[in-house]
Amino acid sequence: MEQSLVFSFFLIFTGAAVLASAALYTRQPLLVAYIALGAILGPYCLSLVSDTRLLSDISEIGIIFLLFLLGLDMQPSHLIHMLKKATLVAVLSSIAFAVIGYGTGLAFGYTQTESLIIGVAVMFSSTIIGIKLLPTTVLHHKHTGELVVGLLLLQDVIAIMVLLALYSGSAGDTSLLTYLKTLAALPVLVVAAFWIVKYAILPLLQRFDRFHEYIFLLAIGWCLGLAEAAQFAGLSAEIGAFVAGVALATSPISQYIAESLKPLRDFFLILFFFSIGASFNLALVDEIALPALALAALILLLKPVIFRFLLMRISESRQLAWEVGFRLGQISEFSLLIAYLAAGNALIGDEASHVIQATAILTFLVSSYIVIFNYPSPIAVSDRLRRD
């Protein structure tokens, strides 16, 4: 029986409130509650919320808003400097992680193609986990935040190229022209965004700055509009949202916009984590438990070590290198998208797809525990480490 979206939202947010209360009392990360709730209510357990694809599409808006808010706090000059410094680390670390995933896939008997997809999927770290567990002061005003954001953005660019290859493969179009079009689209999008902000958005904000509802509406329209433009150009909606934020960052009103959109972002992120738990097929646990546990253990152990080694080679301190490594010591929401798309194109089987999904869930959870017990974060378990 089909359920209404309102009833699904009732189950999700009432259940999330109950489990989140229990998580706070037991000093657990809230995202654990959201993922667990998805697994319980989803189609592979109680089946109370069955339309997980719709919820997943809706929850993607949370990632878009997260990148938009991040861009609002990034001055363009700082961003350029940060990306220059992080490029070598991002490229070398991605290659190392791909080798780890590929070797693990082969070791557990998956095909060459499946092992390659597994390797590609574990190259990236989670934008949501990495940014959400950074205190605002660290994210915007400290070098640690700059490095984390720079590495995540560069990984996102690599992920976009991977997703483009998968989309092209599904459409039967693997021409060089497709890739060149995408590479050319980014600078065009950036220039257009800054031009529109200068000659349209900022004049409107200055003229009607007394109307807070209008500012809120214009900010959302600008964010989602550029996200759609980026997707149309072959990029990702997340990249478009980030560019939209950066283009507005030089305006004094950017901080007001950032604060007003945070509750909306959190609403959609709850749906994102719920959809992760709900989309996982619990019937495959026996088949994928061993490879998923092995791959997750390797990622959790080796990602911090590799990041620490590479960051120290560009003259970062040992302490900062370890912190960045642990904050990025998981795989990404892009990994889930790669798994879904590759399975849909019959490049990998359901078992290999669920190995990636299980690895993502395990690394999300364990990495979050490591960060909140050892580094400053908004949801740290001790008052000494809790920073908003």
C-alpha cells in the first residue's frame, strides 16, 4: 500500500526525535540514530517507509544547502590559495585509496570491473561528515578547516569526473567532447555566477534588505538555480551550490543568509541519513559482512595514515596532519551514488554494490565516533571538546 509523504515524514521525524533523545542520553552521535531508524523503518525491515528513492531525492537538497552555506563563508582569495596547496595531497591520496579498494575487491573474489568500481568508490571522503563535525570557528577561521574543505572540494571534482564516465557509459557516449564540455563548464559557471551576483543579486539585496522573507527567498532561489545550471552543464548540483555561495561570500549579508538557512539544511540532512539506512538490504548481510568489515577496517586504519604522511610532506605539523586524516577517515556519499549507478548500469552486482554501501555506513559511524571522542566538534561527548 502506498503511503503519503506526510505519513512518511511523521514516522521519520517522530522516530528520529525519540532515537535522537536516546542517543543524546547515551552520548552517541545523532547520525547513528538517523541511520538506525532508516534501517528499522525501511523496506527491508518493518517496511513502514517504502518510497526511499523519493526520500533520497529530497534529502539531496540537504547536501546542496550544506555546500551553499560552506561557500558563503569562503572568501575567493582564500579558496584559491587553499586549493593550490591541497591539490597534490588530494590526487596522491585518491590514487592510494583506489589501490586499497581495488586490491581488497580482488582478494575477496570480485571481478576486475567490480574491484575497479570498489576502488573508485573508496577514493573520496564524506563532505557531510567532514564539514558537519567541524566547529564553525575551525571551519571558517583556522587552517585545519581550510585544509579539510580544500581536500573535500578537490575530491568532489574527481568524483564528478567519475560520475560523468558512468553516466556517459550508460548513455553510450564516451566521447572526448563530453569531458571537454564538462571541464569548460566550470570556469564559465564561476564567471557567470560572479557577474550575476554583482549586477543582479547584490543590487536586489541592497534595495530590499529590510524584507527578511525576501532575502531568504532570493537566497534559496539563487542556490537551487545555480545548482540546476551546474547539472545542466554536466557538473553536479553540489558544485553549483558551492559556487553560488562563494559568489555571495563577499557581501556583508552572507552571514545572515548562512544563519537563516541552517535549520532548513538540517531538516534535509536528517532525510539523507535516514535514506542511507533505509536503502540497505539487510538480507545480504551474511554474504557481504566479511568483505565489508575488511574494507572498512582498511579505510579507517589507512586513510588517516596516508593523509598524515602526505600532509607532513607539504610542511604541515604532525598534530594537524593526524586531525585532518581522522576527520576525513571515511568514504563518501559520492561512494553510495557510484554504487547505485554502477549497479543500475549492470557494471557490478548487488553484492558488490552492498559491500560499498555497508563500508560507507560502517566508516560513517566509526569515523564519527573517533572524531567526537578526540577532536572539537558540535556534537562532542565531552564539554571540553564541544564547540559550535
